[in-house]
Amino acid sequence: MGKFLGILVSSIIALAMVEAAARLVLGSPTPLGVLMFSENPFQAGGGGSMKFVPNREIRALSVFGARREFDVRFETNNLGLVDAADYPLPPKPRNIALAGDSYTAGYHGGRPWVPGLRELLPGANVYNLGVTGTGFVQFADLLADFAASVAIDEVVLIAISSDISRRSWQPFVRENRLSLCSRDTPEAKCLAKNSNILLIEGDGSAPSLNARIDAHYAAMPKVGWRRYLSRHTYVGRLFHSRTWKRRSKGLDKVEIPPFTVAALQRIRKQFHGRPARLIHLPEKREVLAGAFSTDLEAAAKTAGFSFTNGLGACNLTVDDFFPRDPHPNARGYEKIRLCVSRALK
């Protein structure tokens, strides 16, 4: 027993020394990120779909403690999609709809990349159906709603691994805090949960934003010791990242849920006989690991989609993402734009 206690104490001291050294070199660990919008950016469309509020300029910020990862503004068009041009576009030989989440909305680098595909595919109308936070179920919903008013010749899903677990959700707002909850969650229960999405108050100046963020961090609920260590210590984050590396390298793959498989089948059935492709883009943790955390290729091909492995095709590196926010930066989105254009030529 005494030997075990000695090993335990020695291990704790060693970990404490590692943590102290890391803080000496890197400073204190950055707090959890906060996403901020100038207003509730979301608006429900037909059939359970989710869009942005139409005809707006929306400000979006990603903040980690005192550090701003990005502070950008993006335009939405007449249909509530991220594009300066209204839809439908003037007729061209090809009409390509790109559905996806925030990676497809693509505003984080300052210039949405999907409208820029039209420069590389001059014979095609490229439509941006990317909406932040959505997954395959709402990809299917939005495609169905969009196709009711705009002709689509080809469907392209721009997916990341996190999309597989996202069900259909709706937004709720209380006290300038935005919560996104599944449609079977009552509003009161949804609003009782902590949310890291805030709406900008006041004039949006730096002092106003800083006060809002400080108040948010101060009000965060207490968490268990494991989550606390993973959020607030370098040692805890190291063990957390090792878990993701095991998952990404195939040692602990994430299974694709049945509702996601059903959404893929629904999309393929609706656009039967028309080209359909799934492009799997890597998240930053997957770039680090060199492998995807889930096998979307098998699911896509089984459902009848062509498949592009974005980990190999897009040549993204860790430097193509923001240091703390998980999204690509301007350089990363430019690589994605070129990569996707090659897949569609």
C-alpha cells in the first residue's frame, strides 16, 4: 500500500511539474470558445429545414478568452443562404447545389468560398446551401425545400465527421443567449442548458464585447473533475487529444447512426438519376491524426454517392485552421475551394 501511495504521489508531482512548465512556456490555457452573432441568424424553412435570416449582413465572432479568432461579416440572400447573389441564378448548363454545415457556409475566413466556385466552374451555377450547425438530416430537408423552387442538376454534400451525429434542431433565444436543441426537446429544457453561442449586445464595441464575454465565463456552471481538467489544464487536454487520435486512427471508430444513413438514402432517392457526390473534409483533429474518425466513404457509396476523400485530395495542414477555433482560416478555405472545383470538373 505504501509503495502504491509513493508511486501515486510521484506521478501527481510529475504531472504538476509538466503542467507548470507548459504554463511557463505557453501561458495559461485558453478558456472555452464563445461564438457570437449580431442577431439570431437562423430561420426555419420548409419541411424542417434551417436557413439563415434572409437579406441580412450578419456579424460572427469566435472568442477564446481575450483572443478573437475571427470577427467577420457575411451576407445572406433572398433565400437566407450565404451568397451576395439572389437565387435562382441566371440560367447555365449546370446547376450544382452544395449542401453542408458551417464548413460549407464558409464565412469564417472573411469571404465565403462556395460562391467563388463559380469563377472556377464558369459553365455552372453553384448554389451555397451551407448552414452552420446542421447535419445530414437537415441537409436532406434543405435540399428538398430548395429543389421545390430552384432546378438542381447535381447534388454535392460537403461533410465533416461531426455531421453524422447532428439531428434536426431549432433555435431558441433567451437573454441574448442562443441555444440549438433537437426538435423533440421542450423549449424550457433547451433554454436551461448552458450555451456558448451569444448574441452581441449594445454597440458591439470592444469594451461591450469584453464585458459580455467576462459575464459569460463567470456564469458558467461547475463541471466534473475530468471535464474541468480537459478544459483548464494542458495535461488534461493532452489525454483528451490522445483519445481523439485513437478514434481517428481506427482504434475507436465512430459508428454512423441510422438516422444519418436514412438521410443519405433520402437524398439519393430524391435526386435519383442525377449526379450526387459526397466530399468528406477533415476536421483539424483528423488532420493531426492523419485519418478520419468515421467511415463516411462506405456509407456514401452504399447509398449511391460518388465519394471524394478530402483528407488526401485537399492537402489541408494544421496551419490551414485557426489556432483555437476548429474552422479553416482563409487559406484553408481557398484550398477547399480549389479541391472541390477539381472534384466537380
